[in-house]
Amino acid sequence: LAAASAPSRATPRTSLPSLSTADNRHIISCGRDKTIRLWNTVGEVKVYSDKPHSEWVTSVAITPSEAAEETLVLSAGWDNKVKAFKLLDGSHVADMEAHTGPVNSVVVSPDGTVAASAGKDGKVCLWKLTG
């Protein structure tokens, strides 16, 4: 992918792992600079809101969907929150709050109906994503 080299704009100290969408047309990255970035396969980047989290964004996950309009991006942060955004326009969908400490990771089930987050508070939280 051409976008694989694009994250070089971020320094290693601010960039965390990234992942690609089911159609392999987009890559989502997050970082210590409190941002979430959507990269397309030609290396163009869109930043999701100015600072979607008030602290580091530690993890991102993408719901599996063939239709990009239905795809959600979930993010976990050191602000104790899991947040959901629409993939294409970055609009905020929901805040999921149950952690009492930084959230280290968020993942989505293969069918896209449930997400799980794990935090420094020792909790693993399950989040219903549909219906």
C-alpha cells in the first residue's frame, strides 16, 4: 500500500499502531498527539476533529462492513473513554464511558455487533454496537 509510508509525517514518539478497512482503501492511525487520522491508499490524510480525545489515543478499531458509509471507527484513550465515529466523514457518533482509568485497547467482533475495551483500571467492557 502506498499509505504505508505516509505515516512518516508523524514522529515515532507520537504514532501508534494502525489498521486498514475491510476494503483496503483506508488506513486508520492514532497517536499520542490525541488525533485519529484516516489515510487513503494514495497517502492523503484526513484528521478526525481537532482533538477527539483529551489525552493520548491508544487504540483504534474498525467495524467490518462492505459499505464504507456504515463503517464505524472506535477509539480508546487515556481520557478513560471509548469513542465512535463514522469512517468517511469523521462525525462523532457516541462516547462509551465505563472505565475509571486509561483505556489501553479496543477491538470489534468479527460480525461487528460487539466491541470490547480493556483499561488500566483492570476492566474489560463489552459494548453493543447494533440495534
